[in-house]
Amino acid sequence: MNIVWEVDPDIHAYILPLAIQPLVENAVKHGIQRRSSGSTVRIRIVDREEAVEVAVSDDGVGMSEEDRANL
């Protein structure tokens, strides 16, 4: 598994690790765990002036169209 960090170099914010952990765990459990190899989790932290954006994404198997429709 690869982890890619994309952090705004000019960001000055303190983010509790426990705020990001559930997002990463979800990406691993529901996304990349089902793949046989070569998976990537991307953690992006960007300063949006009045807020800090934290995004976690993966290149896992994704969701079926049926599951998407049920959301």
C-alpha cells in the first residue's frame, strides 16, 4: 500500500490525528483492502482561507451503481 501526502506547504493549522484516522481506515477497509496489490491512499490537506480542507481518497474497487443510487 502506498500513502501519498499532498499538504499545502504554507498551511499553518493543527489537525488532530484522530480526525483523519477514521477517514483513512474507511479508505483501507472499504476501498483498497479488496484489491490484490498496488493500492494507494491519498491524503490532501489544503488551506481554504477560512477553513482547512482535508480529503482522503483511494484507488480501490469503488462502489456499484446500485450502492451509489441507494445513497
